[in-house]
Amino acid sequence: MAVTYNPFRASVNRLSGKKPVGIFRAVLSSQSALKYRMPTRKKPMKIFFSGMAGSGMSAIAGFMSDSGHIVIGSDRAFDTNPSHPLKNTFRSRGIAVVPQDGSGMDSAFDLAVFSTAVEPDHPEFLKAGSLGIPTKTRPEYLADITASFKTIAVSGTSGKSTVSGMLAFLMNRLGLDPNFIGGGRVRQFRSPANPGNYLAGNSDYLVIEACESDGTIVNYRPEHSLILNLSLDHHAVYETAEMFDTLVKNTRSKVILNADDPNLRGIRNRDTITFSTDTPSHYKADNVVYRPFASEFSVHGTGFSLSLPGKYNVYNALSCIAMLAELGIPLRSVARVLPEFQGIDRRFDIYLDDGEHLVIDDYAHNPHKISSLMRAVKKIKKKVCYIFQPHGFGPTRLMKDEYIRAFSDN
């Protein structure tokens, strides 16, 4: 296989995690993409990140730093809170944090990347323009990065953070040495120097969370795509369906899709692979058993245990199982490591469980997520009190009726 130049891979690579299971020599040797170390860039780039505390920006900044580039950035959250934990994490990684007033920028920067939350008249935007520094928004730059890898894009209106983190974790444990840029923080990727939302590996695989909220999902050209579900969220269902359809058309190889979701039935390509719990599919979960904080099921006769509750997490796991199987990984090998995955932050976080009382924090913020969470909680406790914080005025207004239905039906 020809090795192509990758401008995003500099001379340094670091990857933390458990030792891969030692059963994949034959599998890995059959996959030419995993035979070589990614080509390196001799001269690192110097990149400025404005709005670096956001989940998406922090992941890209950390990824580029771990890939050997010089990263400097700012955020108003760091200015107002000097002891911000992410600020300390960045500094321990060698990432300089400067005030968000333009004073940290100079003409030596190769690129300035801006969060979409940073206003066009912000001093750092103006400073970059006056210095002639090329600029990109976070979604634009992520699309640029994905073009240099065999990208696996995880999409859907619910479950993207969990599935992208789960897939990256499983690939890491299975010895595939993936790159990962996510939105959620994988508990087992966290360290004093890594918030848990990225990995810089040595393969050409890159797992990303492909969010449809800002419409930039149509700019990705991934190798493989996972589409988990489709419901009302940031946009009307038909608008999101059009974006997913474009993503499918832009996908070069496999599309992994939930066959149980009626809103996805019109979305297909020539290499569509399906998963399900209720309807026939390529990877169907059978013999499903839901326990208070875990689940068990089988796929093609292979038993799986999942250390996460609820039917929605069975769907999440099935999508990863399907993707890994299509990459040539035996089901029994995936089954060995799946129970190790502990989830991501703010997803069914248990703050109290004394036998009588159970206090859970979860980021579920659209009606589909809320309903899925409620059904899982009801299997643990019959008497439940919910405290809901709406997520933005626009989405709340758009989904008012669906919110009411979710709470009244559950």
C-alpha cells in the first residue's frame, strides 16, 4: 500500500491505554492499513485555538498537540476562572494558555482555529486578520483533518458521544491503535494530561463524532459512517434526514445503520450494514436481558455483556460491534473487551446509591434521549423524580410538544 503524506501527523505520537489483547496478529497482518506508522511531518505547525475550553475545540487542540504540533489557545472561561481544571490539564500537556484578548497571537502562527461561539468582531479574530494568519472554524478544521485519515464518522441525533468513545476504546483495546476526536470524555481515556475526549494513535483510522447541529456534517468524506437514529433535535426530522443522506452519499465504504428506526429506512447506500434489536438485520441482538446497571445479549450466537444500562446502550454497542466486525474483527474478540467499557462523563453518572436512594446525572437533553433514559431508570426504581434543565431557548421552543410527551408518557 502506498504511504501518502499526512500534514496533520507531526513527529510525535503518544497513546495511553491498556495493553491490547494479544489475539489479533493474524487480523492486523491482513489489514494493510495497519501495517505502517503514519508518515510524519518534519516541521510542526504552530496553531492558535480561540475558544479552546469547548468540548469539540479541546479535543482537536489536544489531538494536534499529541500529534506533535505547537498548540497555544485561549478561552473566556479560563480568563474568568484561573483555576479551571481544563486549563491545568492543557498546561500539563505543554499547551500554552493565554488571555482571550489577542495579546497571545503573533505572525509566527501557521493557522488560527476559532470556535463557532467566538464572535467575528472578537479581538482575536481581528488580530488574526491584521497579521494575515489563515483562519478556520472548528467544523472546517475538523473536516480538513478527517480528509487525511480513514475516518469513521459517528452520527445520529442521540448516542454519538457514547458510540464514538466506545468505538475508539474498543479499537484501542483490540490493538487497532486508533485516532479519536470526540465530544464526550471517555472515562478510561482520562488522565491528568488528557480530558478524555481525544487520542493520537499510530494507525490511519480516525473516529470522530459527526454532529448535525450546525449542518457541517455534509462536508465530511469518511471511509465509514455510523448512523444511530433520527429524531427531532436541532432541526426538523426531514432536514436532518437530508444531511444524513448526504453523509451516506459521501461515505466511501460501509454505512452502519439502525434498522429499527423508521426515520432511517429511506437512507441507504450500496454498502449499508444494519443492526437492530427488533427487526431482521445483519447484526441483530437476540436473547437480550436488561439488568439494573448492565445488559446481556447475543449476536450470531456470540454472547455479549455490557456494563451500561438500558436498551439505548444495547443499540450503541450493536453499532460498534457491527463496525468492528465489518473491519474484520471476530465477534468473540469484541465480546472479550466490551464489558470493560465504563462509559463517558455525564451519561448515567451515579452520585448516590445507598440502596434506598439513587441520584443520577445525565446529559439527556432532547425528547428521545430523555425517554430512553427514563425507561432505563424505571427498571431500577419505580418512584422517580426528574429535574430537567432545558438546553437552549431555540431547541426548547422547537421541541416543546415532544418534551411534554416524553415526560407525560414516562
